[in-house]
Amino acid sequence: MERRFNWGIVLGLALLGFSRSVGWAMNKGLSFPLLSSYTQSALVKGTILALEGLIGLFVPVVLGYYSDTLRSKYGRRRPFIMIGGILAGVAALMIYTSYALGVPLAGFALSLAFFYLSMHLYTAQYRALMPDTVESGQRGKASGVITFFEWAGNLFFFGLAGYLVAKAVSMTGENEGIKALIQTPYLKIPFIITAVFLIGAALFVYFIVREPEAPEIEENETLGEYLISIVENRDFLKFYTAQTLWWMSFEFIGIFLYGILAYILYGSASEENVKAVTSLGLLLMALFNVTVLVGALPGGIIYDKLGRRLSIILGGVIFAIPQIWGWFIHTKTEITVALGIAGVGWGILMAASYPVVGDLLTKFEREAFTGRYYGFFEATRSLPVLLAGIIGGAIVDLAGENYRVLFPIGAVLVLLAMPMIWFMKNLEETSKTEPESDGLEIELEV
């Protein structure tokens, strides 16, 4: 019997996605400027930030696999979510504390690494809960809602950080936003709020949202067999490879945005110039997230109605075009317009790509294995963080600190991914049936 679309469960997952996005936005928005207080090397900063990718490359794959076989009265996914969410909240506070206490670069890097580990303890489980609870044919709608809330979390954090920077500048008279923020008590606020959201959302999902009964696994594959099966199945291999490419493109911009802005507007990414563009960077990140929201909800609808291939390719092309233009950009206005257009494409791409793995598992009758396959899904999102941080930093150093070169390289990566999506054999249209909604019911744990 087909499960009805449960808005309560979807909104519960959306809240969890919102909190995780606040956490990742904290990392994106503050880690690079704070690291700039320790070192000027793009390679060193990129390598430290790439720890997220190294951890995310292995932890979700392994824990996603084992969560599929977990049997407890609290479900397969929620125990991981509670533990990971609490630890991630604690780690957010540790990042601020280590910086405020003036620990050496190695100590600050370790606090970042602990945050990345904690976040990835429940990455695969969070992703797997959506296809666990939502039928194929309904997942585009669910993905659109969850993606909307995820990027709303980014918008919330960047808006909050921008507001606090403005207040700090007004209080201190300091022109450089991050330097002003460091001189005031306001610096601790983003970290405290991030910790509250991470811990609160994880506890909400653990105690309130109920998982469906776990399906029986008649012949469980070993970890090695599972990894081999991904390589043997050409559709999974093509999708995961394509996702790696478009996320690498995104991370080139996400990791080095402050350096890109400083280079375009001031001619170099020195510590002073990076700090001078911190306020602008936060505002542009907020703008990007607004336009992602614009693309996310229709992206989910397009996925269910128009089809998988066209919706993903549409989002990818819209995301790539502004990056081609990025090589010729020289002003704040041009940067703003380019990132705004790119955000719409990224929102469509994210909403359309999230349900693909779940739908392929439905096609191949492997729905009991959502944890392990979404673990690999997250690994192919983390690998670009690892590669983009190290390779992007090396490219910038080799290009004479020319951060602008990351734009056209990113566009090429996205465009290379599109033929892989087009030639996926089983990426067909979704069911035309319109599922019944059961309102705003939330299934309570009993």
C-alpha cells in the first residue's frame, strides 16, 4: 500500500536540514576569515578546510552502511542523529572558544576537524530518512521543501552574521568587518545560536518523529560488496561522478569566495583585503541563498512533473553560465548579479538531484539500503571539499594568487557532468499518480 505524503515528517526533516545548514554556513562564513588571522597561504587554509572532505569521504559511507542493519526501538537513523547533533553543537562552541583563547593554528584546526566529524556522524542517516518515509513519485515535492529549508538555514546564518558585523563596525569604528566583530562580544553569538539549532533539531527528530518499520534484509552485502556494486551499476556510477563534479565547482567558489572578492575588487587576497570584504561576502552568501530558495521549490516540482534528466540539466546549465561570465567580472554589481543567477540554478539542481538515489533504489528494489547509498551520496559531496580545498588552493598559488581563475574551471566541471546525467539508463519519468496528503500530522513516538 502506498504511503500518503506526510507533511509533518517532511517538515521535521526540513527542520533538521535547516539546523545542519546553519552549522555548515557557520563554517563557510567564519572559518576562512578566522584562519586568515593565522596564515596567508591559500594552500594551508584550503588544506585545513579540506578536512571536512576527508572526514566526509569515509564516515558517512561506513555509518550509513551500519545504520541500515541497526535494529532498535528508536529506529535505524535517529540514534545517530541525536548523538551527532549534540556533539556538533558542542563542537561549534569549541571552535569559538579555541579562537577566543588564542590557541595555535594546530589547535584551531583540531576544533574544526571535531566539528566536521560530529556533523558527518549523522549525515547519511539524515539523508536516508527522506526516502525511508516518502514514496517514489512524491520525493520531488519532499526534496523541494527540504532543500528550501536547508538553504533558508544558510540565509538565516549569513543574514545574522551580516547584521552582527554591521553592529560591530558601528560600535568600534573599524572598517574591516571581521576585525570589528572580533573586537566585540558579538563574535560568540553565531556560534551559540548554531549550537542551539544543532542540538535542538536533533533532539526534536529523535523524540518526536517516528521512523517506519525497518524492512527485512534477507541477504545483507558486506561493506566491500556494497562499494563494488556501486562501480558495477553504471547509473549509480554516472550519477555519483556527476555530483562530484558539480559539487567541486560549488566548493571552488564556496571555500575561496573571500579570496575571489578580495582579488577582483582590490587586486590581491591579503589579510587586510580579505577582512575588508567579509561584510560583502556575508551579504553575497545571503543573496545566493535567497536565489537558491527561488530555485529550490520549483526544482522539486519540475523533478516530479518534467522529469529527472531535464530538471537536473536545466539547473546545471543555469549554474554554469554565470561562472563563465565570472572570468570577465570586475565590479560589485557584476558579482552580485552573477551569484544571484547561479543561486537559482543551484537551487533547481539541488532539489532535482537529492531524490535520484532513492528513486534508483526503488527501481532496483534495494530500498532497505538507503543508508549506505546515501552515505556514498554524501561522500561524493565531501570529496569535492577535499579536492577543491587542496587543488583550488594550489591552482590559485600557481596562478600568482589569481582567484578569478576558479570561475571558468568551475563552469567546465559542471558542464562535464551534464552528459553523464543525460546518458543514465534508468533515469526515466516519475509516476503520474498524484498522492494524497494527510495534512500536518506528525507521527509521535510511543
